[in-house]
Amino acid sequence: MTTVTAYPASAGAATALTPVPSAPNWDCVNDAAVTTDYVCIMADSGVAVSGTDYYNFADSLVPSGAIVSDVIVWAYCKKTSALVGQVTLVLRSGASSSVGATQTLTTSWAWYHEHWAINPFTGVAWVAADFDPLQMGLILYCDRDRFTVGLSSFCASMYIEVYYTLAAGGVLRRLLVGVGL
């Protein structure tokens, strides 16, 4: 089994979260080592708020002929108070989105993830071509408190993992190409 990991490489279909510092949103969450850069949603107005970011990652993530067994999106998130903070991880292909379960954040940084064993847009197994138009994303939510400003939900890192094996023909083809046949 092979695992490939990809981090955000550019902005996707939406960038509604606030980047800190002022780097592009995708650049705040694309580090393998978690840094002090992040994206956030802040409930400063006394009303609950949510925002969505989508990110592109490298094309040709999976070789042709690969048999994909799992796709997992990961996000490193937290909230600032005892009020509700949530993250929902999302995949997007074209104009369609597949929304994962909403997960409640804690006040400590933690990893949150969502699995897609089959392609949610086709209902069948993933194939290599499915990954080129794919975007990963997240929805951050922050509850409101009419007496407190600056309540926030944060994400400091995000990536996608794809688990696959090569079909027997794909392995043989790679071996033949490797020896010049």
C-alpha cells in the first residue's frame, strides 16, 4: 500500500476565512510542520458565524491504474472559548461538494479528519482522474456571545492523504518502462 500526502498549493473555489498573518489563505495551512500561520473565523459582532475555504493541491496525485482504498482529509484546529466551535471537512469537485460530519473543536490544538473510501461524486471507487479537479476544504464555525468579542475557531494545517495500490498491470508496466522496454 502506498500513501501520498498533499498540502494546499493554491486557492480553491472559496476563501471566506481570515488569514493570519496576511498571507494567502492556502499558504497559512500548507505546512507539514505546524506554524503560527492559520486561518480563522471570528465572531466579533455577537452573532454566530461560519466561513468556508477550499484549496487546490498538486495534480496527478495518484498514478493511472491505481486502486484507491481511502481518501482522508486532515485539519489541525482549535477554538478560543468554552462556546461552540466546529469544523466540517469538505471535498469539492466542479460545482459539487461532499460535506463530512461536523466535529466539535476543543480549546487545545488537535487533528480532525474525515474519510471518503469511495468517490462521493460518482458513488464508485476512486480513479486517478478523479483527483485532478478535486479540492479539499473546511467550514469553520464559531458560536456567538453577545458579551464577548474575539471568539474564534482556527485551522493551522490541512492536508489530504490517499491510500492506494497499483493494479498488477500498472506494476508490470512500470517495471517494463524502468528497464527500457
